[in-house]
Amino acid sequence: MSPRERILLDTGWRFHAGDPEGVDAALDYDVRPEIDRSTDGQDADTRPEAAATIDADARRVLKPWILPTGNAFIRDPAQRHTRPPGHPGGDHPFVQAGFDDSGWQAVTVPHDWAVAGPFIEEGPYGGMGRLPSWGVGWYRRTLDIPAADAGRSIFLDLDGAMSYATVWLNGKLVGGWPYGYNAWRVDLTPHVEFGGSNQLAIRLDNPPDSARWYPGGGLYRNVWLTTTVPVHVAHWGSFVTTPEVSEDAATIRLQVVVDNDGDRDARVTVASAIHALEADGKPAGQAVAQIAPAELQVAAGASATADGSVVLAEPRLWGPPPTQAPHRYAAVTTVRRDGRIVDRYETRFGIRALRFDPDEGVIVNGERIPLKGVNNHHDLGALGAAFNRRAAERQLEILREMGANAIRMAHNPPDPQLLELTDRMGFLVVDEIFDVWERKKTPLDFHLVFPDWHEPDLRAMLRRDRNHPSVILWSVGNEVGEQYTNEEGAAIGRRLHRIVREEDPTRPTTASMNWAKPDMPFPAAFDVINLNYQGEGIRQDPEFEGTDRIRTPPQYDAFHAAFPDKATMGSETASALSSRGVYLFPVSKQVSAPVRDGRGGDSRIRQVSAYELHAVDFGSTADKVFASLDRHPYVAGEFVWTGFDYLGEPTPYYDSRSSYSGIIDLAGFPKDRFYLYQSRWRPDLPMAHVLPHWTWPGREGEVTPVHVFTSGDEAELFVNGVSQGRKKKAPFEYRLRWDDVVYQPGELRVQVYRDGRPWAEATVHTAGDAEALEAMPDRAAIRNDGRDLSFVTVRVLDAEGRPAPTADDRIRFRVEGPGELVATDNGDPTDMTPFPSHERAAFSGKALAIVRAVPGRTGTVVVHAEADGLQSASARIGLDAEGDER
């Protein structure tokens, strides 16, 4: 038997929405405030409020039994929680082994109970994505634990459960965790029946009005069963640092915590071998270094720490492409007791030198790396909150094509698999823990549990994520209400900063500020200055004069002057708005303007113009942000709000399902803005992009402005071969504009130059009537594990094979062979068709089908796309069992 086993609990689950009849509030974690009105959908920069006073009654709640789950992450033993006796909820039918759950829904985990819909088309909850994510949900499955495991430690590890989770095993309350985004563990050992079937039951209680975006619901990340011998490496018990790094040599320090769950003291030997990893995550031959064995005496019921180091010659450094490569290593730790191996534990890491400079920004391995970053929420579009590695990898691939090199995890700890991807692909990451502290943004958000849980939550995230080389900065808060409370708020910030320093002294801290100013105590609490929108200025247009909203002149210089020893970055920039392929007239002469009807927006159809000249009231367009960054070269870079559209926060149209701020739409189709960022972030890529499309029946003879995004510096535009003039980019200008072009059907062509020489060209043609469909899978083959996905893009074409840019034909999808259709989408924020639907209208000429294999099957999956009056199309996808770290 292996000394350590980790089993993925993905199948065998049964799900039920709601509590059994007759159950009262006895299963609640705590008493919650009464809500007399929903605040869902309020402006994103609304000032957070003080917590409501809760009139707790005498009824029993589960909080005293749940709090001890976090004890391992509370530094001061005096502050840890003592569990009361008993097992509340143990008499409820859903936790009993004899309960018949055959009528419950069979599900595979990760599972998001809300993403299938239907959408809530009227009333509140546009801010939360118009999907029914709130409520109680139960998950049950059996665990067959062999008699041979008697004497071993048995743990249930959850990578995330939304939210207020409570776990019972065999009718015994084991523990739980309120925060839906953190990973956590409960010890099942005292309640396991070895050699038999064990009944696991998990209750989730996702509150309404608990988020400003779509949180999802359910066991939406992986669940694991981990078994060890009583003496073993602790949960997230290793920490690798590389304090001295050069091309010639690197010092690797490894700290390993060993737990002794047994009733006898143990003397153990801890040794670690360092292995280089290939790009696919497999070891590259023999160990490249050894850390000398350390002898430990571990008392019964206690822990001990082994510290060791080694110098590695000619290390392969981890760094972001394209100028560096994300090389990785693994430390394989072996714990021996009486000469016998009792545990083997792998820690993946990277060797890199990281420095934040107030004038140069982020320095990785001696090279200044301008941050070309985006913010991303945790949902995966049509897949909802249920994490899928391939879907996340696809997002990163699209961002890499655009030129992005950094991700800010807005505003919560990510799935650990996402950090494995950023490590492998070389993205820089700002890892963020909280959107609120003690002051609330919504009535039932995390502020309710912050006083009790901020330390366990923060330490848990740090211990889980601190070995990832992609993580460069810890963010402990986003636009928190404590910005407004002066010294009181700063004191909380300093407390969180201190916790980070205790867990990881190698990376700096920050909290993103949309209101706090340089002369306030709040920014002084952190190592790095993170500004949300303040760098460019907030609501400086004349129409906002006299309003009571946040109005701030540009702040980069003020913060740089007040904190000359701290690096500064734009942690949220832009928040520009657009709908892919929708162009509205007239076109603004401004480079950045708020959205209004007749000025970039149309509330009747709930769409925003794709000319990319409009932003949310507190934000700016890409053009304005680029100019601000170029005028302030000491700024480390930016994180755009957002990389992808996401479910919820549908500004400016609350009745929609998803946001408009993404550079890429919800289906993963790039908007025009994608090419504006690509022109800046990949300056050596010869590229040109022309907008709008050139299919405008009824606009003949009308002015239809043409804009060009290019990495060149000069271009000439032709309409049907006739020059419209040659233009050169002026200083702080990032697009070329021909605003007086008169529409006539035919051909738009742009010839781009750089330094006077031809650089790139692009052509757009007027399309005829829609005639056919085209289906293109993102990969020719996928794994047959039931988790890998194929994303099939369907385009509507005319008779000449040209894209029909306004087509909205309703497309029917059909899957043949050993596969199944998971979801469809089109990127339209107004589309309320449920994601599992096999029919989807094209939006701006495109639709998407997401397909997976039936687990274990082989052969070919064929995806058919059909529409009335159009020639059908099909895509063939092979299945295989091979692959890398997927």
C-alpha cells in the first residue's frame, strides 16, 4: 500500500436542492440579518456600509461546531475554538446511511447547481447573473474504506464549496467552512467505519444577496479523499524559497512540517530530492540535487518542522514568456520512521528572482517585465462556476495570443488547477483573498464571518498557494469599505499584512484602492500601491460635476510622490464596455466617454457599440489608459477590467445576464478591443485589424467611420481601391481613425507601414446573404476522460465563404459518436437561452458548442450544426487517452 493516497471523488454523488420537509433553522451556520430589500445591481463603486446589527435569538446554530475546522490556521493557541459535545444534525434524514437517495439527481463533481438555469428574466439578481445560485443544496455519496486502512488518517479535502458547507460522516458532524472560495480539509478519521461503507453528506447554504457577481452554487471544485499513515507531511506542509538566484547557482530552501496524529511520539528522518520537470510536468531524468536528511522528534498529537537547503548549479529559471521560459522543479520529500517510508510528498516550485522597484516596476530574473494583465472572475461562461481545467487553459491561451502576461484573481482564491496552469504557461499572478472585510457590499456577503474567519482563510490561501512561482503578489482586499474608516481600517490592513509576512516573507502585500488617497493611513499598511481606476482619474467628465459619486483626478503622481519607495500598478484599469460585432451610430469623437443612449449605447436592445470608445462611468477606454501609462513610465503596468465577460454585473444594462467589460466575450470570441490590446502588447507582431464590418444594407451614402488597430505606426485606407488618405499615429494615439468614410458596399483594405516600410495589411468585404455554416473545433483530439473539452466555433458564411457579420440564424447542434454536448453560447449578454440548450441563435454571425467525450470510450465524435435554409456543417474530434498534466 502506498504511504499516501489521494483519490478524486468526482463520481457517485447524489444532489438534492433544499432541506427535507420539517427541518427548521437548526442546520444554519449562524443567525443572519433580515433583508427588507435587495441591493443587487447597485453601482460597483457604491460605498460599502457598516455591518448590520444582528438580533441573535436563543436558537441553536452550528457555528460553535464549525469554527474548530479553522484551528490549524489560527496562530495563537488561546484564540483557537473548543468544540462543544454532540453532533447537531445527526438525526436528520439526509445524513443517515439508511436514507433512500435514489430519487436524487446523479451528478459529477465539480458541479454548479445553478448554471443550467433557467435564467431569471425579470426582477432582481441581474448583478448575480440571473441564475438561481442561492439556496440550500445537499450532496451525498458513500465512501468504501477498506479494513486495511485501519490505523491510517483519513481526510476529506475540498478545493471549494459554495458556501457555508457542513460535513457529516455516518451521522456525525465532522466540520465545515463558510467561505465558498477557499480550499479546506476535515479529518474523517474518528468517524470512519473501516472495512465498510461510510455515508458522506454535505450541506451547502448559499445566501441570496451574498455577491456582486455570479458566485455559482454547489461542490463546484474538486473533492478528494486523502489517506496517510498517522505520521505524515502536514496539509500544505511544505514551503520552498529561493533566496539567492543567479544564472550560475540558486539556493533552494525547503521547510517541511510533519504531523503526528498517533498516540506515540515518533522519531523520523526527512529527506528531499530536487527534480527538474519537463514542459508536460513529467520529471526530466534523475534528481538534480539532494537536501540532506534531517532527524525530527515529533510528539504524539503535535508537529515538528524540518529545514534544509541545497545549492543548485546552473538552475533553469522560471520566468514569463516570450523573453523567459517557465521552467519548473519538484521537491520529492520522503519521511522515514524506523527505516520504513511512511510518507512521500511532492512540492512543485520554480526558481526565480523577483523584485518590485518603485521606478522600474516588476523585475523578474533581472529583467523589467511590464505587466500586461487582466482581471478575471472565476466563472467559465456557459460552464458556470464548475471548474474545468481545459476551459481555463483555453482562456489563458486566448489571453496569451493577445499578449497578456499577467492575471489578477478577482476577487477570491482561484481553483488550484488554475495556478498549476499559470505556473506551466508562465503567467504572473496577483492572488487575492477578500472582496470585503468588516464593512458590507451586499447584505449577506463575507463581512458576516470576517471577524472569525479572516485569519484561517488568509493563512489557508497562503499555505496552499505560496509554492507557485506564478504568484508574485498577495492582495488582501479589493475596494474594501475600510478605505473610508481611516486608522481603524488601516489597523485591519496591518493585521492582514502581518499574517502574510508570517506565512510568506518572500512576496509583498497589497490591497486595491478605488477611494483611499496618498495622505490617508490605509495605503501605508501595504508594500505595493494598487490603484483601481484612480491612475487615470474617476468621473472627470463635466457631466459628473456636482454628483455624489467618487470623483478623483489622476493619482499616479500623487501616490508616487507620497510613497517613493513603493512600486505602483493599475490593479483595475479601463472597464471599457462593448458588445462583440455591434456598431452603433453616431460614433463618438472622444477617445473615452461614458455609455448613454445615443452615445455608444442602446437600452432598447441592451447593447454597447464595438467601436471601443465607451466605458463604465468610473472607468476609461483602453486608449485613455495607454496614454496614462505612457505618461507615467514608473507604473509597473495594468490589469484590465476584464479579460473575459463574466456572469453578473451586467453594466450598463441590469436586465442582461452577463457583463460587457470583457476584451473577450462570454463564449470566448474576441471583441475588436482584443486587437487594440494585441497591437500594444505584441508590438513586434505584424498585425492590422479593421472595424467595423462592411455589411450595411441601407447605409449606402452615409458616413460610417473606419478605425484601424495595428502594431504599425502609419496606414492608408482604401474603399473599393480608392484611397481615403494615409494617416500616422500621433504621440499618445493608439488607433488610426477615418471618421468621414462614406459607406458603399465592396472592399475595405488597409495597408500598414512601420518606419516607412510595409508592415501588415487587412481586408474586409461586404457579405452576401447567409448560405452556409462552418464548424471549427479548437483541437483535433481530446482526452476520453469526460473532463477534457472541445470548443467548436460555428460561423455563418455567405455563398463566397465570407463571414456574415450580422447573422442571427438559429443553429441546432447534434452530437454523433462517443461524446455529448455540454453547453452552447454565443457571447450575447442579452441571450436568456439556458446554457445546456442544443439550440442557439448566432450572435454577430457566431455560436459556440462545448463537447466532451463519454469517459473511457474511443473513436470519433462528430458535432453537427444545422440551421433552416443554410448548408449544414460538421466537426470531427478524435478521442485519446494520452496527455500531459490534464
